[in-house]
Amino acid sequence: MSSSNGEGAFKRPRPASPGNVFHTPEKRGSACRDPDSCRSHPRDWGIEQVCNFLRSSGFEDPELLRCFREKNIAGSSFLYLTESELEEMGIETGVRQNLLNCLSKLVQRHVDIMKVFNDPIHGHIEMHPLLVRIIDTPQFQRLRYIKQLGGCYYVFPGASHNRFEHSLGVSYLAGRLIRALQKRQPELDINQRDILCVQIAGLCHDLGHGPFSHMYDKRFIPRVCSGTEWKHEVASVKMFEYLIDSNDLRPVLEYYGLKLDKDIDFIKEQIAGPIKTENNSSSWPYRGRPEEKGFLYEIVANKTSGIDVDKWDYFARDCHHLGFKNTFDYVRFVKFARVCEFEKKKHICTRDKEAGNLYDMFHARNSLHRRAYQHKISNIIETMITDAFLKANQYISIKGSGGKTYNIATAREDMEAYTKLTDEIFLRILHSDQPELKEAREILCKIKRRDLYKYLGQTQPKEDMEITKERSSKMAEEIAKSKPDTLSYKAGLKPEDFIVDVINMDYGMKKKNPVNYVLFYSKSNHNKVFRIPKEHVSKLLPEKFEEQQIRVYCKTADEDTICDAKKYFVQWCIDNNFTEPQDGDIVAPELTPMKPDWNVVKDEEKDGSKTNRRLLF
């Protein structure tokens, strides 16, 4: 994956016209064959040049020219005028359409020079110069040093990819989907500003990830700041703001036609949802785009159904690096995507025959979680890294704005400090000779030696039972108290010897079926939309869309202690009416007879390979 060399760009300001900056002699030579067009890009036109262009194009009405002069429509604001803006200026319908056609031809004559990235998933993808300017900043380049799948790399050797390439892929797919909608439905009035904003949101949606991605916000932060609700999307918005301000990109955004307040709000809302304000009493919570363009919020992070380009990229990219087969084809979805109106709101819809494919998509997501993201070994490695970070936290110093210092946990409060916080902190601790970091260093050394916490087993609560965070925090203590009566001696296991990891598996919307929130249209009528009940798709689809798994580990490496700890675990499962661990009758054959419902052979299992295990003893 290649990128333009951005390090030198931070040392001195770039020229006032970013569109005229080329990184290679080849691009410079091919772009400047017409010296006049190079010196006079429409973005650089003043009001008189705009009026001269209008007159030469047949728009000689003095009132129209006076309107342009009064409103100072020049440069980028002229080049990317929309129909709604022309209507607000009071320009008649026929003139509006002719003017828009004229502007479209002008834009085509002055196409921006795109930079090509060779991506292993999507092939050669083109990136707009504005996107490249964002990519070539320290805040975005930081993503090169944050593993996409965190601890999975210690289990799957191919999972070495980072948030950097994923962000490029999401931006590319966002552009691909919105351009397909623009071409298929011109009446949607999708303009260049919309396209750029959606692509920027895709590019910057993961700027706020911390070391080892979700390990930082799902494991480390909840333990170091108990009760704190913090998501990486919040940090992504803050980092985006810091990226713009620290690199002086506001003039660049304006140069490429973006309206600073409205479009920056639109980008941030796509990443983290509506911006909360005291005066926000409107039924439409967004400020960046009006309700008639609400479908744009469903491209990067779809809060309605969960079908978005972020998932499409990580499905394909993660499967590629993990060595799995990707069963979902986003190209087909793009071909069938349409914007339709439902209950007076516009949404992205797809053909009714795609319902089965969407179930496959959410099943693929669940499968990735089971096989990789929630792998029992990668999870315990992340737990060990978290333990090391907790022990090292107060001794790590990261300099932020104003010379103030932060630690691993508080660096997220200051974006200058957070820019310096990446996976590199692992090696910083590992290679440190500070005596205060000895305990943390020993844990990381154990990971290197593969001397991991030992897996005891997995169980599940009954269907009508849900394990809360409060309950899960007390489970280690419960297990330590569950000493089986069959143990004639005191094993001496303590709560701190056990680690309990409660995993929530779902289709993306907890207990809800996400396909119930997808809108479909039929071949016979593209404008009438409807929902499709699960029963109309197949009788072989899941009945439930969420479950919890409880995994238990032991920190002690002694084999005899591990054997006893497994019996503690089985006894705890019996006491709490949980499901039987997979090998419970092997590790604790003296205990499983005490749980009658673990020994019942169901009718549908009688003809299978499963037999009554009590017959074996």
C-alpha cells in the first residue's frame, strides 16, 4: 500500500492553491500541457472572471450577473453550485438547469488529479487530492501503527494489517456507493460536496482508536476508569478536529468547495452520530444535511440496519488476512442499492431477492467474531496486555499540548498526546529497564514465551438469564468459593487466580434481527418499499440473534492447580445452572452426575453420534 510522502509537508506551508501541487514530475508534465488552465483553475477565479465566463457561455442577463456579484459567488463556491443554492438565489428553473449543465462541463474540463493507491483488497483505487492531504498528516499516519485486529495477530500470523489500510478502503467504498446512487438517481441532488464529505467520514471514522484497537476501549479503559462510558468514535471526532486545526486544513477544505461549519458538522455526525446541543429541539437531529438527504448518514455507519461500507471493507480485508473465505459480495449490493421514501424519510434500500444474502452477511459477521475476533486465545492475550498496561499506566509519560504529561489512560483527553499513543507502547514497556515497569514487563515477556493464562472452559447462561457487567465483576469470587466437596484437600485458589470473560455474540443489533430494519423494493415497483419477515425468506434462519458465552481462565501455570481449577469451574457451572462445559465430564467425571439435566439425551440426539455419557462410567 503506497501513500504520498507527507512528512515534509508538516515543516512548511504548502502553496495557496492545493490543486496545483503535484508530487511527481510525471503528473506535473501531464497536467500542465495547457498553461492557461494551470494558471487559472476555476477554483481560483474572482467574481469578474466568473462573470466573464458566464457571458462567454451565453448567460448575459444583467440581473443574473448582478446576483452573482452581490453574493460574491466565485472560486469553489461557483464551481460546485447546487440546484438548491441557485433556487435560493432566485434563478428561474430553465436557467438553473442550463447553468448546472454548463458547470458540469466546466468541472469535467478541470478534473482533479487523483492519486492511485494499490490496495490488496480493492485493487487500484483513486483518491481525491483533498483526501490525500488528510492522509498525509501525522494524525492519520498514526493509524499505520495500530493493529486492525489487536491481539488476533498473536494467533493468526496473517492478521498484521492496520487501521490505516482499512480506513482507505472504507473511504473508497463510500465513494463507490454514493457515486452509484448519484448516477442511478440524479433527482437525489447528490453533489461534489456530499461525495467528498462522505469519503472524508469513511477515511476518518477510526482516527480515535487506541493501542490494539478495540482492546483499548473495550478492555483497558473500562478497567482503569470503571463506570466511564467512552467510545473510540468520540475520540475520532476530536482527532478529526485536531487534524484540521493543527495542519491548517480549513483553507484547503474551502478551496475544494466545502462549507466549513455545515460540512465539518456533517462529517463528524457520520462518524459519531448527531451533535448534541441545548437548543436541538427539532425532530431532525442532524445539522450537516437536511432530512431529504438523510440517506447519506447510512453509508459509512448505518445506525438503522447496520449495513454500511465499514463492514464491507473489514469483512473482505479481515478474511483476506485471516485466511478465511469472504461470503459477502458488496458489489452486488451496490448494483441493487436505491434510495426510496418510507414514512416520509429517504433510506437506502435493496431488491427483495437480496434478503437471503443479507442474512448471510450478518451470519458472516457473527462467524468472524466466533472464529477470530473473540478467539479464546487472542482474547486472553489481550487480557494479559491489558493487565500489563494497567500496571504500567501511572509510570508511562506522554507529552501533550502545553507541555502537560499524560499516561496511557488519560492520553485520550489530549489529542496531541493521543497522536503519540499507538501499539508501540507494547515495545516501550517490553524494552524498558525502569524498575517500576518490572511487573508489566514480566507479563509481556510471558506473551512472547507463550506462557499464557490457562483456559479452563466455556459455558453459557440459560436462555432466560442475562449476565450483567455487575454480575460478571463478581464471578471470579464466586468461582473461588465453588470448591467441590470431592476435593479432600484445600486447593488454595483465590479470586485473583481466575479471569472471567463474558462474550456477547450477536448479529450486530443485540437481540434484534437486523434484517427486520432493512427496506426492500420489488422488480415491478422501484418506489414502493416494504419489510420482509424472516419466515418469508427461509425456515432455516436463526430464531435468536444474541447469546452470551462465559469463558474462564486461570493465571496459575501449575498443572495440578489447573486440574483443580477446572473442577472449581465445573462445580460453579452446576451451582449456577449454566450449560455443561464441553469437556466437563472428562475433567470432572465425579461431578457431572450431580447435574441430572446434563445427562439427558434429547429425542433428536438419540439417532446421532451422541450417547448417554452416564453409560460410560
